[in-house]
Amino acid sequence: MSETVSRSPYGSFRRCEVSGADIRCSTEGRANGTGGRYGKQRRFLNLTRGTDRDGPFPRVTLHRVASPCLSGPGRSYDEDMTTKTVEFTRMADGTREEYQYLHGLEREYISELPERLIDALRRLDDGLEGYKVTRYQHSLQTATRAMRDGADTEMIVAALIHDIGDDLSPENHSQVAASIIRPYVRAEVTWVVNMHGIFQYKYYGHHIDVDPDQRDAYRDHRWYDSCANFCERWDQESFDPDYPTEPIETFEPMLREVFSRQPFDPAIVDADAAQPTSA
């Protein structure tokens, strides 16, 4: 029997034991709240290596076994899953069967988006330094203030993820966050997230030789006041290490609800379409 251990970019550890044709893998993931406290989540997979001689591409059959993190109390997984790879190396050469298969995998991957967003938020704990709170703590605090101020679920989730682009795209982080949330919320929320960086200059632009009044170009926009409120009451206020901030667990159900919606549902994203707009 041989064993390999690898670590993912998200801090989880994958351990695989190989014995003949059988492979047993377990993944330990970190489930953290505030203050850097991590709890372990385990996922177990038994794998049997083989070849699908009747199908168009090779396969590996995965046998799931009981895991509290996957199945919940009193339940277990014993179904088989098949992971295949397509034959083509150029997109133009793919068959309908292959693309239908890949589309199914993509839908499954998309369904895990809420968990990846939570991981991305946690990584902000190791981001930009110099403030009294980390970007992760700032995000939680902004969402906490929005929630306590009576904001609806979409705006609370927007407050939670509004700086999620800071990690990879600090120069246009507002637009990155807006693009992430856009398929799942009303247009007003997307606009507020998209514009909050410009609106925030009001509080510090003059200190870094940037025009603090850039927001004035949008003064006649129907959501100007909404964005101004977002920044004034929640965003620019949320750098206080002594503020009683809610942990990520408070917001996880809201985040999962929003990002599990049908993307680009006209009843949601076009809800404001009938209203007049300007600028």
C-alpha cells in the first residue's frame, strides 16, 4: 500500500491510500469562523480504477462511503459516480455527446459556487495589511451593519462580498464583485457594488490626490442614494476592531440562497427594468 498527501489552495488536505486496484481518499477541509478558529470537515471516497470499454472515454468509478459532512445524521452514500475525460484536444473537434457530458459536470461545479465564495472570503484574512481589521473582518462587519440596519438579503450578501475582488484584482475590485453577483440579484444591487469604489473616494480621495467627487457624475442616477447609503452607513464605517461583528456562519444561509438561484432569472435581475433610469 502506498499513500500520498496533497494540500489544496484552500487549505484542505487530500490523503490517498493505494492498494492494488483500490484507492481510498479522504479530504480534510477547514471550516472557519471568525478569529481564525478552524474545524475539520472530512470527505471520504473509495475509488476503483478501471476502463470503460463500452464508452467513448476512460473512466474512474468512485464509491462514496459514509461521511457526516456529506450525508448528515443517519444517512450514507453508497452510489457510484463516474469521472470521465473527453477525447478531443481542440474545442472544434468535440462531439455533442462529449459536450453534453461536460455541461453536466459544469452544472455540478456551478452548484458548489457558494462554498468557493466562502473560501474566497476567508482568504481575505491574509490580504491587504495596515488597517485595524483585515479585509475579511471588514467584509463581515459591513454585512453585519447592513443586516442590523434592516437591509434585505440581496443587499446584505452584496455587503458581504463587495471586496471579494481585492485578492486578485485590486485595481477594479468593485467591477469584479459586481460581475460575480450580477446573475443572481436585482440590477440595483449590481449597480451599487459596481460603483461603490468610486463613491468611497468621497472619504479619502483628497488624501491620495484622486478627485473625491467622482460620484457627482452620477447624482441623477436612480440608485445614487442607494450607493451613497451603502458607503456611508456600512462600508466606510466598517474598520472598527471593537465592533460586535457577526461570524461568517450568520451569513452563509443568505449567501447560499442567493447564489443557488437560477442565474439571470428575469423575475429577479430585470425586476427594475420597468422603472425609468438616467446616466
